[in-house]
Amino acid sequence: MEQMVAENGVQKVELLAAINDDHGGVIVEMKESMDSKVFLSLLRASLSHWKLQGKRGVWIKLPIELANLVETAVKEGFWFHHAEPHYLMLVYWIPETANTIPANATHRVRVGAIVLNDKRELLVVQEKSGKFQGTGVWKIPTGVLDEGEDIFAAATREVKEETGIDTEFVEILAFRQSHKSFFEKSDLFFICMLRPLSFGIQKQELEIEAAQWMPFEDYAAQPFAQKHSVFKYINELCLAKIDRSYNGFSPMPMTSFFNDQISYLYLNNQDFNQQNSTVDS
């Protein structure tokens, strides 16, 4: 809690401890247990103070241990912005102008891994759960990115987890954007090419019914793969890579604009390098 001293130096008003954000608002990170009536008093005094200061958005991060304060905040006009396993983020807009608080994350990111060996065999799996359960459909390994995980790292991890195969990331071949998917979120699905470094399969028992190296022609001949567009495009991408007539996008390390951490720009290295060589010559 913070204390605000009035201009006459006598009256003291307790406020919620807050830090300024980068957009004219404040962030309150609640940590100590508090009675809901005490919280209400502090919240109302703080909102009045922030309004006088010309603040805009108010963010309150409530750990799960302080879930008793959620109803109080909501009754004062706060709404849910997002939730994680250990906290809930509430938000409030002070000015009588259009609300410019950014929405919660709108997309989930997934990867699919095309792994071809020198025998024109494709690494494929059958899943124990999900929409492909019990269908007999063979598909490429797929999965969702973990928080803070890069696309290339997720692709190699998913292949290793599902099949036990070690791989080297080569490139992104294509991606698809779809909407109203997982909990009404949009979905970005990156189809990646990986090079196998090992060949002995050890399937994941929890999620994978079966895994094998399958001749590409047998995979492509599956009725399901002939009927559905994503599978058809995966077939065509495999053929294009076998014929060496298609180049995808490989990760180029770079320093992030916002901090000194390394991020990755994906580009067509082959054409890019050829273009630079032509310019230099």
C-alpha cells in the first residue's frame, strides 16, 4: 500500500501500490492477503487518485490466493482481461474516451513436422486422442508451441516427444491461418521441414497409438489425405521437396527491438543469398 499526503500535510490517504506502464496507465500487482472491504476502500481511493492524475488503463494482477477480491473489483467496473494458471488479470478504463486497451492474445500457434528420409519415407503417427482417434489416419507429428518457445524448437521437440526421432530443423514450408478454433481463438499452423538425425522409433505411449516410417506414396494414397486440402498440400510440399524445386523459410537470428534477447526472422535463405551475391558482384 502507498500513502498519499494531502496538500495541507495533515490528511493521509492509503492507496494501492502501483507502477506506471508505458501507455499512461498503472499496474497493480497484489501480493498480500486482504479483506474485501479493505480492498474496496483502497480501490475506490486509488481510482479517484489515478483519475486526477490523468491515468488511463488500470491493470490489477490477482494471484489465485486472492481470488476473494475478484467480485469486489468486478463490481467497481473491472473486467477480465486474461487468466493464467496462477493469476487473473483485471482491467479498468478511466477516461471518458474510446477504450484503447489491447485485447488478450488472439492466436494459438501450432506446428506440423515433415520428416523425410533418404528412402522417400515419411515419419507418420496415429493419435490416441483428438479428432483423429480411431480413424486409422496416418498424419505428420503436430503440436502446440509452449510459452516462449520458437517455432523451430517446437517442431524438433514435438517430433522427439511423439516418435523419439532426433531431427534438425530445415525450414518453414508454409503456414495457415484459421479462426474460431481453440476457445474461439484464431490459429496459426506452421508446416515445417526437418532432417532426421536418428531412425529408431520410440513412440510416446500417452498420446500416440502408432508411429512408423511410411513410403510417401502410401501416405499420399490415403483417402483422407486425398480428400482434405491441408493433407493434399502436405503431399504436394513433400513432392516439391523431393524434387528440390521448392525453398521455404529458415530462421535468421536477430536482436529483438524491445530488448537484447535473440529472436528469429524467417526468410528464404537460398534466394536471399543469391540476390545478395548478384548485387555484390
